Amino acid sequence: MKTTLERAFELARSGKCASMKELQRTLAAEGYAQQQLTGPVLFEQLRRLMKAAKPPSDKA
């Protein structure tokens, strides 16, 4: 099983989640612990990955 951080980065890159809240809900639904997801630097990295993964028509 992947770690919470590995799965978070995977989801962020996949384009399946559009926000941190959605990412956290998805992780929780998959049974991952939320305690590892802390810190502004990590959140910013994940947000940037999610933004980059959006289809071109969704980028504004």
C-alpha cells in the first residue's frame, strides 16, 4: 500500500481532484490517514500539481 503522501501526489497529478478539500475527501474515502498532510509548503505543491493537471479548457 502506498503512503498517504504518495497517494496524495498521485491524485494531484491525475487531475481527479480540483481542490485540497476534494483531495482530502478522496484520501479519507480510500482509507488513508490525514495526519501526514500538513504544512503550507506541501499544500502549495499539491495545489500546483492539481492546477497543472486540469484540462486546458478548465485553466483560467
